[in-house]
Amino acid sequence: MGDVLGRVVGSIQGWIRGETDGERLKQAAREGDEPRARALVAACRKLEPEARRRALEEALLVAIEHGRRGIAADLLAEGAPPNEGLRASASAGHGDLCMLCLERGADPNGADARGHTPLTLAVLRGDYGIVRYLLERGADPERAIVSRQAPVGMAGATPLLLAACEGHAEIVELLLAFGARQDARARAAAEAQVAYLAANGAAAAGGAAAAGAAGQAAARSSHSRVVMLLQAC
């Protein structure tokens, strides 16, 4: 009985220690305090495996969010998961951190629980540079979002469909150049966006501000170019 109780108490103490060290590590990552972060990374080696994994992963996501490359590199070297890091980097628009995660073995096609890959996240952000970099490093231009937990309306969406819906004409052109096939859904989505923007612009013409009208025109032009690109396939 005493041994069992001792193990339970030890587990609780380990969990508390892991939570405390993990929070301190996240704070150091947030603030960009590299010496403190290194010391806390070393301290995490004493934690239980699951607590250590969680502390490193959460700190990595914070470091990436704030663009702390040095701390992110230390965390990856210590065993933080590069796949999670790559998706976070693509979503945040940090090309240098995408490169770092790929160097550490991240899968350019690795999907999260919602079905998002680094490529779909970069496409949604409209980041041409990161989209191109991922494609050059082996990202599949046709890999669709496949997950029961996919965001509403995104199940089965390809990168091309996402780019078309967002009106990212240059990214549509890039995906096609890297082998993405014509997508009827993408073309239909782009055509629907053009029609909506045209109708919305006409309805608002009487009292819309100049900046708003210019924005409508730019969006309409971008989606129209997407339609032209897809029709040319």
C-alpha cells in the first residue's frame, strides 16, 4: 500500500513540476530569453516522457508564434515535434522557421487532426513565398483536407480550391505549374466569388466609400484572373 501511495504521490509531483517547468519555458520562449530557455530545456530532461513532450511542443509553438528562431532551434534539437512546428510556421508566415523544421525532418505533407497540411495553411494565408518553398520541398499540390474534424466547408478541399476561393491568383498559377489538376469545384468557387463581388459592388455603389469600392474592384479583378487561369487549363 505504501509503495502504491508513493508512486501516486510521485506522479502528482512530477505532473506539477512538468506544468511549472513547461509554463516557465513558454514564458522564456515568448520573451525571447535564450539563456533561460536553454536552462529550462535542460531541466525538462528530468520530467516524465509525456510531460516533457508536452512542454517542448507547447514551447515550440510559442517560439514560432513570436518568431524566436534560436529558441525554436534549441527545442527542435531537444526533440520537439518538427511536424507541428512546420504547420505553425507556415500558418504564421515564418519562412525561415519552415526551413528549420524541414531540416529537422518535418514532413511537408504532414496533416493535423483537422486535415490541414503546411501547404493548405500557407495557401489560406496567401503567402506565395512559403507556398512555393513547400512545393519545391515536396509538398503535394493535390493533397486535400481529409478529416472528420475538418473545418466546416473545407472537407475534401484541395490547395487549388482554397486558393481559388480566396482569390489568390498567383498561388493558383503556381499550383497549376507544380502539377495541380483542373478542379471543377475551384473554378465554380471562383466564378461564384466574381458574381457575388459584382452584385455586392453594384448594390453598394450609391454610398460606398472610395476605398471600399477600390477594394471591391481589386477583389473582383483577382477572382476574375483565377477564373481565366482555370478556364485555360
